[in-house]
Amino acid sequence: MAEEEGIVTEQMEEASGGLCWLSVLSCLLLACCYVGSLYVWRSDLPRDHPAVIKRRFTSVLIVSGLSPLFVWAWREFTAVKTVSPLLALLGIRLEGFIPAIVLPLLLTMVLFLGPLMQLSMDSPWSFTDGVRVVLDPCFWTLCLSDMRWLRNQVVAPLTEELVFRACMLPMLVPCAGPSTAIFTCPLFFGVAHFHHVIELLRFRQGTLSGIFFSAVFQFSYTAVFGAYTAFIFIRTGHLIGPVLCHSFCNYMGFPAISTALEHPQRLAILSSYLMGVLLFFMLLFPLTSPSYYGVPTPVCSLTSSPSSLCFS
């Protein structure tokens, strides 16, 4: 009897190991397809040229549109049982949609309290002027006609979150569990950003050591950010929250701490930085509580072992 139980346990471990290998390889293939789609067009122009951006929009939108097929094929091949339909696993659902729009973005803005304070102090506009600009249709017409704005604020956040969070996490959670998947998924996202090194070297934009340092920094930053949006996706079960947070972070950029240290109002700004970080960690779990979005979230239904991330 004990021998039979040992054989069954060994078979289950082998099956789990096979599932994990298949999941990791599927994610790697998906990441390669996404990055590869950026280089199917041969051009001597830099990445910020409108013609290059338009071509890359075409290829990356095609790959992103086909990316759910990776999840479907993975599910069919592995025979992993899913309670939720495919679109719900990808974070496309109506339950808890309004909180998913508001709360994760609010949480991210709290984290950026210092940079937002600094931005408001340095802005020549008053609050009412800013509101008028945002409500002006001409402002949005200009934004939508700017290829770099479209890339940074719309296409990149939408496609990257769809591919690197919504499609990868459902494949990683069944074998790794929610907690491990949060820190595994961003590795694909971070490595995918190494392709910028190719263009920096190609157009000789900096020294070799400077480019290497920039690549390491970008990998670290994108990996940390990817873990945060993966956390949001698992906790909320929605794609819209990570997309909006990604767009907001692209707009804000990395906090200019060195500038804050030299600012005439540095005490107030640095206090805002500190307060923002403290409030962020205090509100991290309350504002992402699955109770606002439906318990358990669809991606959490894929794990065999219950996790506190999915319920509290």
C-alpha cells in the first residue's frame, strides 16, 4: 500500500514538473514572439521615428491579438481544469470592473505622491487650468496624433499587460502558485526590455559601460514594476487595472529624486515621497482586496493550494 502511494506521489510530481516546464517554455516563446515582432521591419531609422512606431504598432498588435491562443493551446494541451472562461482568465470581465478602474490607479498615485507634489509645484498651470486642458478636445486630438504618446500611453501598456500579465500568469499559477508566479512573471518582462540595448548599440547612443548600466537598471526597474502589476492582476482578476497603472507610470517616469534633493521646497517634497511610500504599503492589501472584485478571482481558481493573496 505504501509502495503504491509512493508511486502515485512520484507520478504527480513528474506531472507537475512537466506542467511547469511547459508553462515556462510557453511564456518564453510568447515573450520572444512579442519582442521579435518589433524587429520584423528592417529600417535604419531610430525607434522614436513615427514610421517605425506605426510599423511596430501593426506587428505588436497582431501578436498581442493572437496571444490568447497561447493560453488556449496551453490549456488544451495540459488539460488543466478551468472554472472560468478564457476571457475571464485573461482579466476581461464585468464583475468588479469599476473598482478595478479606480482603486489600483489610486494606489499607484499614492505611491507617486512625492513626484506628483513636485510636478504640481513646478507646473506653471493652476489646478483649474489643468482641468480645462484635460477637458479640451484639442488636447486629446494632439495626443492621439502623437505616435510616441500613443505608444507610451496606450499601445505599450495595453499590449504588454495583455501578453506579460494576462496571458502568462494563468499559465504560471497552476504550477508555481500565485506568490511565486508574481515574482517569476516579471523576469520575462524584464528580459524582454533588453532589446533596447540593441538599438542603443546600433545608433551608438552612449558608451558601452553606460549602455550596460542602463540595461541593468531598466531590467531591475521593469522587473519590480512587473511584480507590482502581476500582484494587482492576481488580486483583482482584471486587466484594466494593470493597464492604467502602466500608462500612469509611463507618463510619470522614474522619480527624479536627485532633482527633489536640490529643489527649493525639498523638505515638503521629500516628506511627500516618504508619506507616499508609507501610505502605499498601508493601503496595498486593503485597496486590492479580492472582496471588491469577486472572490476568488479567475486566475486564483487555477491554483490547487489556497493562497492568502486570493482571499484577503
